[in-house]
Amino acid sequence: MKNYDSILILGPTASGKTRLAAHLASEANGAVLSFDSRQVYKQLTIGTGKDLNEFTIANRLIPYFLIDVCDVNTKFHSYEFVKCYLAAFENCKERALLPILCGGTGLYFDLVLKKHQYINIPNDDELRNEISSLTTGRLIEKLNTYASQNIKQADLSTRKRIIRAIEVAHYLSNFTHQQISYPNLKPIIFGINLSPTDRIEKINSRLEQRLKNGLIEEVQELLAKGINEDRLVFLGLEYKYITEFLTGKYPKETMITLLQTAIHQYAKRQMTWFRKMEREGNIIHWIDGNLTLDAQLKFVHAVLDNEK
């Protein structure tokens, strides 16, 4: 009898998560659920590292979900992700496939592990306009005027989150909230770990390869299809900096330098989030990112065997 019903594979960008997840799915009769906030968008392929070829192993297509689920211009919020995740998880259950949740978006792991409930509460623009000029202290005072049961999950770490907490509390005071029915996960979590030096080297090498393989041309094509410049900048990293290069903001070499720096900073933030997950009580079995694929799989199977 297994003591787990799902596997989580997380790690910083360029660490090789997808390859490991796909091969593990191949060996364990599983499916890969992508936990990447940009892979949900169609047409964002090279820049998001979808690496769809990784899902064909020994001439067999490994089932995968949460990739290419919406148009580039669609506003894909946390609740949309959760709805897609719940449908994918149910699909795996019906087909007796082991769900392998793989990605680098820490927020998405947070949503399903902590079973966030209020992400389906809509924005209240009128309320936001009303309170936007208040000081942070006054915002907290206003938040405390609501019933305690409506603010018990409030996050006061930033001004933006305090405003959202007020928005949620206001909604709960006036409407009945529809609970989100999450599965009770019993996951085993693996993380791919690299030293800062190795991480930087892998990021730079992968970016160089993507530029050779048509990354700039991908962004050019998106612009040619009428995707708004501001939308591409909003999508961040590769799409932001290459769009700004193509629209004449700075030369190519400057773009590459800025983009490398931005990706390094992003990877560092990812690792900070994963360490926070550990501090919150999640056990992460860290895998040396410099090991061969076979060695990584051997490590994973050894941990899984101990959980039977």
C-alpha cells in the first residue's frame, strides 16, 4: 500500500524538472500536471520552455495537463488554474494515473497544498477605489472592523494583500461563499537543487540555446499577429525583454544581459519560495541537479520505495 497519491517535482528554472517528471511518469504509469504560470498560454512555446518533445518516451506520449489551455490574451488568474488542476486531477483518478505535479510556480503549489478558498471571490473595483488612498495603518483598522471569522486567513505582509483581505472580508460579510472542493493530497515532494554557480551556468546556456532556436522570432510572430506589446511585457522575462528590444528600447546585447539578470533573479526567488515551503512543514527531498537522469530517477525510486 502506497503512502502517497501524488508526486510533486519543483525547482528553479532550467533545472531539468520536465525531463525528470516525464520519465518518472513513463515508469510509474503517471501523468504530468504542469505547475507553470506561463505554460498555460498557447503560442508561448520557446520562451516558456514547454519542451513538449520531452513527453514522448520510447515512442509513447506521456499524458500531460495544464499546458496550452488558453489564449495569450486571456487573463488566467489563480482560480482558473485551480479549476484546470481539479479537472486534471480527476482525469488522472478516473484513468488510474499517478499525478506528477511539476513546475516552478510556487504560488500554484501553495494553492493546492493549503487549499486556498477565497481565490474565487471577484475583485471589487468600487471598494478598491474607496480605500486605495488610506494609509496602511488605516487599512488594517478597516480590516479589523469585519467579523473575526472573515479575516482569520488575512495576509498582512503587503499593502496589496491587506486591500485584498478587506475585499474578501467585505464579500464574506454580504454573500455566501462557495467552497472549493480540493482533493486531500498525500504527496511526496522532490526538489531539484543546484548551486548558485551551476544555476547561473544552466540558465545562461539554456537562454543561448533558445535564442538560437528562434526565441526572438517567436516574439516577432506574436507581435505580427497583433498581440499587444503591453501584454507581452506583462508576461515577463523573455517576452518582456525581447519585446522591448524589438520595439527599439535597447540593443540586442543589452537585452540579453538584462534578460539573463532577470532570469537569475527569478530563479533565486523561486528557491526562496521553496525554502519557505520547507519552513512551513513540507518535507522536500532534494535531488542534485548535476546528477544524470538515471541517477536522479534512482534517487526518486529509493525514496518512493521507503514510502510503501
